[in-house]
Amino acid sequence: MTIVRGVVAGAVGYVLGAALIMAIRAASGAAAWEVESVTAGAWLFALTGWLLGVGVWRYWARPWFGRPADTYTTTGWRRYFDFDTDHKVIGVQYLITFLTMFFMAGLFAMLMRYELMGVGEDILNSDQYNSIMSLHGTMMVFVAVAATVGAFGNYVLPIMIGADDMAYPKLNALSFWLVPPVLVALTASFLLGGYDTGWTGYAPLSVKNDVGGLFFNLAFFSLGLSSIVGALNIIVTVITMRARGMTWFRLPIFVWSIFVTAILSLIFTQFVGLAMLLVILDRTAGTVFFDPASGGQPLLYQNVFWFYSHPAVYIMILPAFGITLEMVSHFSRKPLFAYRWAVGGLLGIMGMSSVVWAHHMFTSGMAEALRKPFLASTELISIPTGFIFLSALGTLWLGRIRYTVPMLFALGVLFNFLIGGLTGVFLADVPVDIQLQDTYFVVAHFHYVILGGGIFALFGAIYYWFPKMTGRMMNNRLGKVHFWWMMVGFNATFLPMFILGLQGMNRRIADYTPGLESANRAVSMGGFFLGTSFVIFLANFIWSWVKGPPAPDNPWGARTLEWQIPSPPPHENFEIPPIVLADPYGYGEPGSVHADLGGNGRSESLEEGVQA
Amino acid sequence: MTTTETLPMEHTTSRLQINRIGLWLFFFSETMLFAGILVTRFTLLGTEVHEEVSQTIGLIITAILLASSYTAFRAEHAAHRGDREETTRYLSMTLGLGAVFVAGVAFEWAEAFSAFPPGTEFGTVFFTMTGIHAFHVITGLIFLALLWNNSRQGRYDADAWPVEAGVKYWHFVDVVWVFFYPALYLL
Amino acid sequence: MTEIAAKAVERSPGVTAIVSLAVLTAVEFVVSSADISGSLAMLTVIALVKAAVILSAFMHLRNVLREEG
Ligand SMILES: [Cu+2]
């Protein structure tokens, strides 16, 4: 019902907006209807209408007009399709939405690998290949940016800091309900013939291509709005909603990683919004930002775009670091090694992430004098990254490691990210980059970072928190099969890609020279193997959600707050506000308690905690 | 429960403080957008401004927007004092001045369209910057209109936070213009 | 304190602010029309000062973490 209202209100918004734009166009003497100008202008109205219809009006905005807000009465599974303000519902909404997007983008990858199995244009022509490739990249980037933060930043973070919800629950719901328009725009773009720029949308091509390109811009812009709103909410939540005793250095490292990610998102997402906006204006309003013939500068686009999109790499990977460190400590049964250095590493990455963007532009014709500084800054950023890596290794050292499924994924992240990170050092080196720019070496590198790091951590997090979220256990054996299948498939796909890249295989092409055929076929085989591993995951995920054995409150024996409450947690999370007494990683310290959750004997346990 | 006093105390933030922090973070984020636009402007145009840009209109609308910040300031203080009548009066003055500002921009756009259309280097920057700013002014006017209507009916007698938020947003839009005005008209 | 006196106290920082903003804007205008060298630097400084005036006097930046208006 909610969604129907949203769609209707969104359609009404589109029509009103379109009428307004057409009136303005007619008044200025232009033809009233022109699909791109009208749609770009009406999009804002459609978005507003959708949000109002989907619940903003009923539950939020009515008091602004002197009417009482509707009481929220939805219960049961319907809550997941409504404007629900419970952070746990929103977390699940994010998780399912972005998992769906992940699997769709994965199917596009399968299609691409099928095309690349042999020389020549087999099932896709170049244009179709470029469309599929662009959608695959865009959707995967959206997943990497938003899935972990949206799902677990929402579901787990408030519980971990001892809060009953986010700081702004309604704003939280709004940030999720901005995601469906992103899907609509991507679908529209696909149905209208796609776009051929890749997810980077470089001008001037992105200004000139077909109407699908406009919808890509609108999709990215809308996702940006959602990210900014969500990031703001997370930052304020961590600053103001921590339980008593939850000092900054008692925060679980996952909370730190999401907090730093949110700061990056709040600052830098504005720039991708700007990049998209300027392209939209060039397409529809006759401006010439990126048209060199009229004094514009195509390179300006790359600067604005990468000023967001390099920090966005950290928006994708820092939550993965947080998850990995979290798993490594809980499953090594040891305190997190060098906790403060790891936090410093997160903050160091945050501080440096704004001064490395031009390493994407070494061959774009940027000023040569800038190459060395960007080479240096890029290689320097591996130092704070190293802090995090060493913190993980130090924690594993002499630990009593429990090889659970989430722990396997965390170890997988460490292995894959090491390869992804080290090849990044090569690519930051200007002479090497000039050779390898736009080859499969780059493709392999960022897949090792984002898929091997970010997405592996996402799946680890799903296995880890699934019992808390659903109240049911996932099948352990199937989980292990999935991990090894995915790990082998992943490396079988992307390790050979480094070699393909060194041999000169270009990115973003449907066809290649015959000499590269056998290597490409091997990569494709690896890719299909990787793709099928998710069938096991899906079967396990769905079956366990419906019929899995009931989960205890704390199946992993972990110390953080979310495991001290029932699975799944009650609506307000804690019966009474918890009081935090010590850091969350005190494994092996006799008598150490992370927090007191009230109930019988609170004062005694508090006294103990204070003395300890 | 006496021992809790010895614990580090957190989570003592009131709703008002939470709201204020959020609002300022929003301004911080928006500042990045406007900073990006300014950098774009200097990248494309250097330190030139078009000689045909109207100095008279520029100065007049700048003065009007600054004046509206003063009336908005008075409205906020009246609201915190619980003075419904004065809040409403100053909000309506702010609304009026804001509307005149938008009219001034519209008037100038009509002139600028022939002098430096969007298809030229300066026109591209000029229309984009004034347009994005005017968009923020118009959303600000919508907020102010809602505030005016609600304050008139006494809905903020108990809690002046909505007035404070709307007025702060209005000031923020003014701060943006403080940088846009010299970047577009003076230099 | 009478209500009128209270209003005067509350008004005065606002009046100071708006007067200084007006003066600074006039200076900006003169600087740019006088076409002197270094006007870019001067305009930047003036804009920063104006922004600081609005942020402190009108927007009460100092009160972010406080309870009072
Ligand atoms: Cu980068």
C-alpha cells in the first residue's frame, strides 16, 4: 500500500514538475517537450512526491500543516514495506535491497564473461557490451558504497553503542526510501538503451550519449542524497547516543569504521552530486562546463568526480576493515591488538583521502608537475592502511582461533586485500600506471580491493549477524562450502586478470586480439565458478531464515553489546539503558565485563567494574 | 547507584543539542557543495567577471539578502522569548525580503540571457551559481512560509526549535551569497 | 529587567552585526570598482570576515553544544 501511494505521488510529482518545466520552456520560446530537460527538472518533483507518498507526509509532515501525524500501526512482515523508523527494520531493508542489486549486477558480470570467452562479438555487440558493463560497474559501486553501511551501520551500530535507535529515526527511513528511485532510474536507463560511459561517466561522452546517460546521472545523484542523509544520521548517533560509560576508546572498532566512513560520505558525496549536476546541466540547460569548443574543460569533470570517488574507495573499504578487525578479535579470543593505532589508521586514511584523487588521471593530460605529489601521497596512504593490517595480524598472533564461517571470510579479506593493496602500490607509480592504465591489471586490482575486501567482509558480516537479525542460525557446513567455493572462484577469476592486463588486454571492450583468447577463457571459467558459489549462499540464506534452528542470544560468545540481548532484539533493544564498564575486547581478562545491562544485582556488578 | 557517578558520563545530550549538531553537520556538508562550485568557477574563469553583469542589481539584491538575515535574527529571538506576535511579524518581513531577492535574480536572468547566455563560459558559471543559490533561497522561503503560518497559530509557543532551524538555514544561504556575490560581480 | 530593556539587549548584537555587514559590503564594492591590485586577496578576506560575522552573531555557532538560544 505504502509503495503504491509512493508511486502514485511520485507520478503526480513528475507530471507537475514536467508541466512547470514545459511552461518555462514554452515561455522562453523553446519547444515545450524535450525528454531530457523535462525529465531532469521533473525528477526533483517526482522524488519529492515519492517521499511524501511513501510516508513522509503521513508520519512526519502533517504536523507542519497543523494536522496530527498518523499513528504508525503496521506490524509483522508488512513493516519491511512501509515507512518504518526502527533502525533494525531499516537495516534489513537495506540488506535485502542491496543484495538484490548485487546479484543482478553479478548476472551482468556473467553475461560479460560469456561474451569475452571467445574472440569476436558473440552474443553482445560493442554497444550492448558497454551498456551491460556500465550497469554492472554502477550497480556494484552502489552496493559497495551503501550495502554494509546501510545494512549493518543501521542494524548493529546503535545496539553496539547501547542506544535504542538512531538519532533521527524518520530521517533514517527517508534515507532508505531514497534508494528505490535509484533503482527506478537505473531500470529506466537500461530500458531506454543504457549508457556507454562506465560507472565513471566521463565527460564529454557522458554529455553527448543517449538518454540512458541522463538516468545514470539521476540515479547517482539520488543515491548521493541518500548517502549524505544516512551519513549525517550515523555521525550524530555516534556523537550523541552512546550509552553511559561508552567512551570514544571503548567503541567497538566496527563503530569507529562506520563513523569514519560516514564522515567521508558527508564531506565528499557532495562532489559527486556536483559532478552529476554539472553533466545534467550540460545535457539539458545548454551550459558548457565540459565543452572545450566553448571554453569548458573536460578534465574538470575528472577532478570533481575523483575528488569524491577516491574517498569513495574508503567509503567502501573502511567498513570492511571494521568488520574484519571485529571478527579477528572475537574469534581469536584475544583483545584487539593496537586498538588505538587501528583507530589512528582509520582517522589517518580519512585525513589523507582527499589528497590522492589525481592518481586516476596520470594519463588524462593533467599537469605533469602534479604527478609526483600524487604518486607520493598515494603511496603514503598505505601507511595508515598498514596500521589496520598489522592490528589484524597482531590479534591473530598466538590467538586461539575459531575457524567459524565469519572468521573465514575475515581471513579471506586479509588475503585478498593484501593482493589488492600491493598491486595498488604498483598502480600509484606513474611509469607503471602509464603502461597499465585502462588494462585488466586495473580491473583485477580494484576487484581485489572491492570484491575481495569489501564484499567478502559484507558476506562475513551477514554470516556473523544473521543469528541476531533473524533469530535463526545459518547452516555452518554450507557456509564453509560457500566460503571456499567463493574464495577459490574469486582468485581463479581475478589472479589471471593481472596477467591479462600485463599482456595488454584493455578494459571496456567486447573484443580483443586472438592471442589473449585462452587466458580470457580461463578467466571466464573462474568467473562462472565464482558466480555459482552464490547459489549455495542464497539457498542457505533463504532456508535458514525460514527454517533454520533457533539462535541463542550469543552464539559466538562475543562481548559486544548486541550479543547480550535477545535474538532478534526487542523493539527498544535494551530493557533499561546499559552502562558500559570496560572495553569490548577484554578476552582472557578475568572478571572483565564490557557492560552492565541492568536487571538483578546491577549495583554489585557495577562496583566490580569500577574497581577493575 | 552511587557508583555510576564515578563512570565517564556520556549520552547526556538533549534533543535540542542533538538537533543543533545535526543541523550544523548539514551546513558543513552543504559547504562542500558550494566550495566545489566556487573552485569550478575559478577553474573555468580565472579571476575574470563579465563587464556586462549588472553592478546595480548585484548590490541591491545583496543588501536585501543581508537585511533579511537581520529580520530573521529578530524572528528567532522573539520565538525563543515566546513572543508569538513579534515572531510572526519578523518572519513575514524576512519572507518579503526573500521574495524580493528572488524577483531580483529573475529580473537579472532576463537581462543576462542576452548579454551572456548559458552557452558561453561566463554564462555557464553565472546561471549555475545563481541558479543553485536561488534554489536554496526558494526552499528557504518554503520553510519560512510554513514557519510563519505555524507561528501565527501559536504552534511554536512551547518549542522554538523549528523557527531556529529555519532561520539558521536562511542565514546559511546568506553566508553562501557572501562568497558568491564577489565571485560573480566584483573581483 | 523590563521587557523593552530585554529586547534592546537582544537586539544590539544583531544591529552591530548588520551595520558591520553593510559597511563591509560597501568596502567590497569600492575595492572592486577602484580596480586596485590585490583586490582578490582583499575581497577574500572581507568575505571571510562577513561570513564569520553571520556565523557568530546571527547563527550562534558557539551554542552548537549548549542549551541556551
Ligand atoms: Cu583512487
